[in-house]
Amino acid sequence: MATDFLLAPQRHHAVLDRLRNRGAVNVVELSRLLRISPSTVRRDLRDMELQGLLRRVHGGATVVADAVEPDQPARAAEQPEAKRRIAGAALSLVRDHSTILISGGTTTEALAGRLAERRGLTVVTNALPIAQILSATASIDVIVIGGVLRHREQSLLGHLAELALSELQIDQVFSSAYGLHAEAGLTGAHVDEAQTDRALLDAGRDIVVLADESKLGRRGPVRLAPVERVGTLVTDAAPAHPVPAAVVGVGGRVLHA
């Protein structure tokens, strides 16, 4: 693997991938794999531990709960009641005869399952599971943007997806996220998805983030958007939680499910 010139977020992604596959990493193997010095590896591991992405041990690091994003089928089984409530609350923001974008995620899939209650919708998505859900409702026009298939997530990424987005006029973007942090904003877990994820967020005038309490305060290795970009946060977290308070503090609103 040619990793001579990887930036820190790319190195972090490589470490997380190895943790996902093996459950633990060591400094020597990472130094060899990433072609960087052991001191740089230790600095990366220290920074990732501060973000809550791993736990350092002597000679390396191990995975910690919730630090490595589970695959889509596993996430679908997490927090089902919270996702149902969040989807119901988010539905109240969807206007009849509007064009909305729904990015991939198990919470946004719950919202997609409720959209038959609206009239005259056009839905843009890069997520095959969402397109499949909406295919059962003939009254909804569905635009699936093209791109390279990420098999594990069943989402489409890359230049073709970004090019398609540039041709569309979108009223609202409904997005889930790996994490939403009061200082870091919206963050992701995968460097190779970052450019497309940012293009999805930039495609609409109004960003609505759907996130259960477990996503709040969590920081991934990739920055996607500052907290100021969040127009509305739909969450099951208490109003006193610092992340909803931060959203309100920069002019956004919070809808509690």
C-alpha cells in the first residue's frame, strides 16, 4: 500500500480499518504499514485516544466501544425506538411538493419509511437502501445519484455523485452522521467518503441532522461541517445536553423527539 504521503486523517482511517478487522494494533506494524516513524505512530494513537477512537496500551492500541463504526446491518439494530421517534419528528419538517436529499444511515432510512405521508415529493439519495424503501411508493419521484458503490454501506460515492449533485436544486438535506460535536461539528469515520459527504451537505439550503443521543459529543477522524451549518438538529437527547445547546447557541434549532 502506497502510504508515503498520507495526511493525519488518512492515517487515522487506516488505523481504524485495522482495528475493525483485528481488534488491536501495535506501533511496529503501523510504522511499517504506513511508512512513518514509530514516534509519529505514537502521536497519532495519542490524538485518536483523545478523540475517544481507541484505547492505548503498551506497544499499541485496542478498540473501545463505539469507536469503530459498525457495518450498516449491525447499526440497523441499534436504538430502534429512538430512531423511530426521531424519524417521526423529522417528518414534520418535510414540506409537500419539495425536493429533499436523504443521505445514507439507519435513522434516515426510518424517515424514508414515513415519506408516503407527504405529497408531491422528489427525493434525491446516494443510498441504495433508501431508494429501495422509496420504490414502494409510486407517488414519490426518486433520483439516485450515480457513483462508485461502497459495498458495506450500499452507498454511491465519488466524482459522478458530486457531478450529479451540482445539477440539482434541493430544498432540504436530511443527514445522519457518525458524530456531532459542539466544537468539531459534524464528523465522519471514513476518509474516502469525506468529499462526497461534504458535497451532499452542500447540496441544499437547509441541513437537518438526525442523531440519537449516542451520536452527540462523538468525534470522528474526518471533519464534514461546522456546527454553524446545522439548521435543525432532531434528537432524543435532553435539552440540557451540551450539543443541542451549542446548535441553539449558533442560531440553529433543536427538535426533541
